[in-house]
Amino acid sequence: WSLTLEKKDELIKHRDEKTQELKNLQATTKEEMWEKDLSDLLEKLDEVEQLEREEDASGVSEKPGKKKTGKKGGLKMEALPSPMGIRVEPRIADELKVKAAKAVAAKVRKANKAEKKSVKEERDEFDDMLDDKEMNKSLSERVGN
């Protein structure tokens, strides 16, 4: 391992750059660092968004193999129906329609039945005591004293 004059000068220059960078960092406040980081982030975000807009406009992705996730990408052309295609109306059998109608009716009946049960007031022995005149008498009246 040999140290040449050029290598020494390069290391000294690198050291001086780093000490200057350290002095600059020590001179800046946390708030200034935060604002600088935010501005850098916003610049990078603007670049990325611009690239995405250009890709969406051209319809071609510059990065092959990258899978789009989420709804931001929209539909690809291959997923859209062909303009020359013919719409085929689905045929639903009558039996299936009847079965679906019965299921809906049963569900409605079940909901109505549950609603009636919840509305109906349950009576217990205390309600019977209040309604019964014989039970409303005091204990001395009932015993006969």
C-alpha cells in the first residue's frame, strides 16, 4: 500500500469537504433541515407524478415487469371489451328466478317475524301482580287482620 502525493492531496481535499459539510450541518437548525428535506421530497414527488402522467397518456409503461397495484392505474386496453364485439344477454332459467324470489320472500318473512317478537311485550309474574286486584292488597288485608 503506497501513498502517493496525488492520493494524499485527494484525501486532504476529501477531508476538507467533509469538515465543511459538517460545519454547514452544525450551523443549520432542525427546522431548516426539516424544510429542506420536505422541499427535496416534494421535488422528487413532482418528478415521479409527471412520469406517471406521461405513462398514462402514452398507455405504455417504461418499466417492464412492474406490476401495477390498486385502482390508480385504471383499466388496461386488453381488459376493455372489443368495439366489434356483440353483447350476449345471459339467460336465467325460470326455476332459478322462482328459487331466488322464494329466498327473498323467506328472508323478508323472517325479518318481519323477528320484528314482531321484539315488539311483543313479555309479561312476567310481576305484571300479573299489578293487574290482579287481589294481589294489590296489603299483607294485613290479605291475611285478614
